Amino acid sequence: MADTSPQQDMLSGAGMTETAGAAAVPAAPTAEPPAAAISSGGVTAGGIGASTWVNNKKINALWSINENRNSWVGVAGVGWVKLANNSDSAIVAFTMLGANARQTQGNVNYRQESDNMIHEMYVW
């Protein structure tokens, strides 16, 4: 039985591609969210309410106030959408993503739950 180093184990793992006569290299990342996330509509993992994916939108405004977990983004063609406020870290992360999307005018895909808040966001 041959001993392999952790580095050799990593090279033989999933996500690696090999070319003829060349060493294994990591597969290139994709610029799309996971395939399961692309579908629109459906039921949330808990089965409580429907969620909807909204794709290829632009963030054109941000709004926040000196209150706990109260931050909104203006989505072009949609209007104001509240960011998920289930934790301090979630609201900060979503606000930062929204600010980056507004500054760079990158495409945004987001998941909106039945509470009309954004619970997941991809910025391209």
C-alpha cells in the first residue's frame, strides 16, 4: 500500500481536471449560482412559505436608518426591498453586497421569501 501526502490526496479529489501529460489542476470556477438556486418559485427548506428568485437586476439605491437591522435596497424595475434582518451579521453582509452592487452596477440575483425580504443574494 503506497503512502500519499495530503497534497497528493487533494490533487486526486473532485473538482480537478487532468490534461494529457500534465499534472492535475483545479477546475475553473463558474460565474453562476448553484443549479438548484436558479429555479424560480418553490417552497423554502422549512416548508413555511414560497420563495422566488429574481435574476439580472441592478441595485440603484440604498437606504438605512439608525435603527436595529433596518436596511433596504432599491432594485431597478422592482422598487424598495428590505434586506433580511434575522441577525446582525446578515444585515451587515447584505448591506455590503448591496453597496458593492450599486457602486459597480453589477448584475444581482436574489431570493425573496414570502416575507418580501431578500434572504440570499449573488452579485456579479
